[in-house]
Amino acid sequence: MTIVVEEPRTTGAPDAAVQHVPYDFSRPAQLSRESIRHLEAAFESFARLWSSQLTAKVRLRAHVALERVELVTYEEYASTLPGTTAMVTGAFADREEPCVVQFGLDSALLWVVQMMGGRSTTLPEGRTFTPIELALVRHVMDGTFEHLGASLDPLLPDAPVFGAVHYNPQYMQVISAAAAVIVARYAMRLGDAETAATVMLPVSVVVDRLAEAGDGVAPGHTAEHTLDQVSRAPVDVALRLAPITIRAGEVLELAPGDLLRFPHPETKPFELVAGATPIARATPGARGSRLACTITTVHEETR
């Protein structure tokens, strides 16, 4: 038996006037708009410096433009990358989590061709680097990490330094798959060739600096807001009799008009439950044309 528990209506502003942003428990980390703007400004500054660096070192007009900044898990980030690509890690002096600058192997090989004096108007076929090519790419990336550190200086613990080059994002486990990361996605143009690149920063490296700058993670979501939103969440409640155990065969043979005797005394209150959790005891009754119940006791653990 399900009994409707009616609460007295209160006067004042309607509940619809209180607006809350739904909380995504599968993605607990959130960035405020101020934080996003702060990060976008820093990553756009890096894009300008990186463009100038590539143009000077590669001897090919390069243009890097920021497309968007997003907050995802590392697993989600890795799943958006090609199966084979260049992922260059940048290590921080006092942190285990590195940052990552990712770009296509074809783009890097075009850099090498240009630095070796060659001329190409198309991207070469992507492949892993030879030792000489790796040395040239590292030469470029040393300057890239310097520019990244200069652009994001207020947000980073220190300037990152070249760590290593990885080719498969699925096997590159630099941090936990569920760890939150900030990803800046760039559109890159090298001469007439267009490609893409990304920069990944672990949130754990950046969040403290954002908070110190006054742009913390979700500053409006205080404990009071969370408690208020949880208290307004709808919950289904029901009145429950003492259960009875019968055989499965009897259940299959049930028909309209059958009588089941429950071991629940008439004078004993019913259990008021939320899901499977008892929260109170109540006696059934009526209010107008609708069934209702009167709370007699409330379990202490639910207070």
C-alpha cells in the first residue's frame, strides 16, 4: 500500500524562483566562468608565442589559433586523439603529474624537413622519429615549453621542461585515467597545410594557483548551496507493512479475489520508507478524498 504524505503549503516565493544548476556527479570538478576566461587568455598568449617560435625556427609561416578550453578526464582526452601521434610531456620540478603538448607526427616531420633545408608544401606521412629527428623536435619543444611557462606563469608551479616523447595515447599512462585535466585545443596552419594540436594540464597542478588568484573552482557552490539543493531534491516515500514470506508457486497462482494475511497488527504503525530505508513510523488515514498518513515517530538516524 502506498500512502501519499501531504505537507502543508507554505506561503512565500515559489520553489520555481530558486534556480540551481544540476550537479553532474560523474564530472565533479567544475570551472567557473572567471577561471575559463583566465585560462583562455593564457592559452591564447601561448598560441601567439608558439606561432612566432615555429615561424622563426622552422622557416615556414605558422599560425596557431585557440579553438576552445575544456575540462575532461584524461581518459576522455586520450580517446579524442589519433591512435599514433606525438605527445611530448613536460615535467614540473615538484610535481609528479606532467603537462602534455600534442601534435601530429606529420606536422613534426614537416618541421624537420624545413629545418634541414628542405621545402615542402604538404604534410609528409606520419611515422615515429629517428634519433636525429627526435633531437630536432626536442630542440623545438625546449622553446615551446619555455613559452608555455611564460604564458601560464601565474598558474603553474614552475616552468615545465622536456620529459619524453610518446606515440600512443592509449598506452601513455602519465596520470590516472579518471583524473580531471584541462585541455586547450588549437588549429594549426603550417604554410598551406592545416592540422591540429592540444595542450593538456592536470587540474591538480593548476587549481591551487587559480584559487590563489581569486578564480577558484566553482566558487559559488558553497556547502550551503549544496545542502539547499539536496534538501529540495524529490524523494519517493511509501508506507510499508510487515513483510510476509510465501512460496514462488503461490505467487504464480495469485488471482483477483485471493486473500493474503500479513503479520502486521492493526494497532501497529506502518513503516514510512524512502526507497528501502525506513525513516519514520506513521498511521494511515485520509484527508478529503485522498489517502494520507500521520507521522508518529521519526527514526533518530534520519535526523
